[in-house]
Amino acid sequence: MEIGEKGWKKYTSKETGRHDFQIDLGVALMKRAIEMDWDGTSRKTKPKWMRREVPVPCNCNTCYFCINGITTGIDHKKRKERVSVVYAQKNKRVKMTTCADVAVRVKLAKYAKGRYCGMCYRNQPGKCSATKKMKCRNSYMGCPFCDEPVCKSCWNNYDHNPGN
């Protein structure tokens, strides 16, 4: 015997049913509160309990802002306009706004012995794995603007695409 709507069946799970119900109830209450207190357009007529800034993009398709098209997409960190780099050869500080022409020292975690080369990793076939990382050469040098270590043998073919 079914009770309620078919969509309510997900709340009967002993594992996450109560949690899912509470989250969905909270989102529904917030949507209803916003609909009652705000016209959805003007920043001046926002109720005091809402933040005044522009909504942060979340792309969840469940909150009031995503459903009504007020915000879309995902919030990304802003890239630094300038990168300060210390050249290992001359120990000179250089401000950069584009990718480096020569491999320079890249910021590494404290006490790090180098990170695996991004190019060696991408050129190997297969999915992400620890054994794939072990086959890569470690490097302190690379492109500081892309924030990726690149070994000496891969530097001439490095594509300078950050995030790939």
C-alpha cells in the first residue's frame, strides 16, 4: 500500500531518507519564503534577511535563483593577473602576466620533493591511477602561470593550457 505521491518513496530509505527529506523541506521553505517576500528583480526590495550582493552561481536546478533564471553556471575562482616568480638560476624576482618562455621554479607544498610532470601524465594511455603517476618524472620546474610542473624533456612540447 502506497502512501502519498510516488516521489515520496525516496524518503522511506533508512539510510538517507530522513536526511533527504530535511534537505528538500528546507529548500522548499526557503523558496516559498523568497516568493512571499521578494518580487525577484530589485535589489532594493530584498528583505533584510537576504544578502544584498549578486547571487553566487550554483547550477543546482533546485534553489529559487536557479529555477527562476536569476543565476546560472558554476562559480569559478578568478585567475591571478600577475604571478610572482623567483628564477632558480639567477635568484631574481620577475612579475609575469603570461606563460613562461623557459621553465622556472613552481610553487610546491612545503617539504615537497617535486610533483609529477603534467605532460608525462597526460601522454600516458589509461585512466587516473597511482601507477600512472609513478611512471611520470618529478619536477620542480614548469610554468608558474599554469601552475603545473613540467620535466625538462617535456618542456619543448608543453601546450600551456592551465587546468587540462
